[in-house]
Amino acid sequence: MTRHPATAPITQDVVTIRRDLPASGKTNIIGLTRDALADILRAAGTPDKQVKMRVGQIWQWIYHWGVRDFSEMSNLAKDYRALLADRFDIALPEVVTRQISADGTRKYLLRIAGGHEVETVYIPEESRGTLCVSSQVGCTLTCSFCHTGTQKLVRNLTAAEIVGQVMLARDDLGEWPEPGAPKNETRLISNVVLMGMGEPLYNFDNVRDAMKIVMDGEGLTLSRRRITLSTSGVVPEIARAAEEIGCLLAVSFHATTDEVRDRLVPINKRWNIEALLNALRDYPRLSNSERITFEYVMLKGVNDSDEDAKRLVKLIRGIPAKINLIPFNEWPGSPYERSDWERIEAFADIIYKAGYASPIRTPRGEDIMAACGQLKSATERLRKSRAEIEAETSR
Ligand code: SAH
Ligand code: SF4
């Protein structure tokens, strides 16, 4: 049952910007849904009968070919290209820095409207490459083991800023297709995970619109099974994510009792383990996907005992699941230690013997602070005060 606290719930008093207006005053067409793009083309005088075709053409230039200039859209009439350039922009965040780890992981620091900064991480592996995308600047939540959680939430990212992260990484990796070139079987960015800064389900509409573009057959064409959204457990939005996005789901579970989860993932005080599990039980059916990933950060002496492993297996019984064990990544001032390797393996073994895949996530890009939970834009110096964190976690 969902617990309703007597005091105010953890909410997000965040301004969500649905459209960003670049300095030019023109409308940015990145991040618009097909319908929204159709509306502005119609308003700009595109004849009704042509709107659908024009949307398809512009969409393909931008999201399939990676074109950033209306003048290059050679299947549109010259004066129509000029009209588009006059009214609209194709604007992406600005890449401020790119760091490359010894293990090949790349971290991009991006500047967005308002001068804020977010991070995006590319993790190359042998047979795939994963782009870890941010959904907010900072986070309203205060998970006690997460670096992002110590940063004040500044604002939700727009759909343009979310899909823009994928586009900028493709620019850097040189991954836009060349006309006539054979199709690349394994894409450099073969998977997208919403596991960067922020809680994606607290920026639902923009995350959904951006992922729709990533999944679109004429857009970035990644299958919905190659996109994973990670949530700390925003229970009321889980069914909606299944229905409106339909990607894979990961949940930051991290504890097997409410007492410990309240401390680690404070949103548990609003929706406890039972409420969360109930929402998760329906997800595979609603989204027509196979398994939910349970993320479990391994914190020495906090949540890593054999009893925890056994309780975990019991709790998730009946839910098609895989358990992803994440060795804790330290950050300056972090209050926990990583569990010993033997402990992590013993924990994994109990889960594996109970019939669940229990991969241990290899920390990537630690030397450039790009590993899970280490992201925090240094320029956002505002740190949540101890009082603020306590106020949020005691609700
Ligand atoms: N806000 C979302 C998605 C971003 S975090 C969420 O919480 O699910 C991606 C994953 O990294 C989450 O499972 C998160 O709990 C985990 N994480 C956060 N800080 C970490 C740290 N310091 N070490 C290891 N994993 C961490
Ligand atoms: Fe926010 Fe996720 Fe970090 Fe928790 S783990 S503070 S929800 S980014």
C-alpha cells in the first residue's frame, strides 16, 4: 500500500520548459514532436496538403542525416528553405569540454540555455556502446550515496536538450550515416540509458518526447528495447512510462527493508517497497517488455549481507527481473564505502542461484568522474544545505 505522509510530499517545484527559445527568438525545431512540428509549419504557411510530407523530409534531414542547416535540405524548394531558416532554428546544447578516460569512456560537459551545465557519458564496450543521458540539471531527490543528489535541482531539461545529447555524441563519434554507404551493423551508440543526472520520471513529458524521436523509424531509429529508463521509484509515473514510452525500465532498488531504503533512497518514504513492487509487477505486461532491471548499489556494511540478498530474491519473486549490482563509486565527501569484492560476489551468487541474472556493473570512467552517481556539474556551485537535505529526507 502507498504510504501517504502527513507532511508535504517530496515534490518538485521545478519549472518545466516545453519549448526553448534560443537567443535568436526563432523557434527551435529540435525536440518537437511530429505533431508540434506540423503545427508550426502550418502556421508558417505550409499548405495543409504538404504538411505531413514536409515534416517527414525535415525530420529525416535532422535526425537521420544529422544536417544542421536548412540550406542543405536539398529536396525542399530554395525559397521554402529560406522561409524555414528565417523562422526556425536547429539548436543544440554547446559542448564545453570532452574528457576521455583511460578505458575509452567519454564524458561531455554541455552548456544549455541559462548558462547551466549537464553531463553526458559515452561508454564503449566490445559489442555495443551506451550513451548515458541526463534529464535534469541536478536532482530534487537526495539519495544519500549519489553525488548528483547533493546538487540543487536547477531545472528540467527540454526535449531538445535531451535528444540533443544523443545528437552531439553522434557528432563527436562521427556516427551520422553517409549517403550511399553500407549500413553499419553495430552502431557506436547502440543503447541509450536515462541514468545520468536527474530523475527522468519527474520530467516525464520532455523525456517521453525526446525518446520518441530516438525511437522513431525516421528519427534516430533505436529500438525501444535499446533504451532503458532508470527511476528511483516515482510510482504514479511507472504505468504511464510503460504506456507512453514503452522502453525498458530499471529501478534503483538498493535496499531490502523500508528502514534502510528510507535512508538510501528517500523517495521510499513517499512510496515504499511494497508500493513500488506493485507498480513494477504490471510494467512488463503494460510495456510488452521482458525484464525489469533492479539496480542495487553495493555499500559496505549497509545493504550487502547474505540476508539482504535472500530478502531481495523473496521480494521480487514473480517479477521477471535481472539484478544489476553496482559497486559503489566514491565521490569527494561521500559517506559510504564500496563493498569488498568477495562480498559483492557472494551476494551475486545467492541471487544467481535463485534463478536471476546478477551481473556486476564494471565501474567505467572513474578517472574522469564519469561513473554511476559521480556526475555533478562543477559550475553549479549551489550545494543543498544540510538542513535542506534533512528537511527533504524527513518528510
Ligand atoms: N535518477 C535516476 C537515474 C540516475 S542514477 C535513478 O536514481 O534511478 C543511475 C544509477 O546509479 C541509479 O541506480 C543510482 O542509484 C546509481 N548511483 C547513484 N550514485 C551512485 C554511486 N555513487 N555509486 C554507484 N551507483 C550510484
Ligand atoms: Fe537523483 Fe537518481 Fe541521484 Fe537519487 S540516485 S539523487 S534520484 S539522480
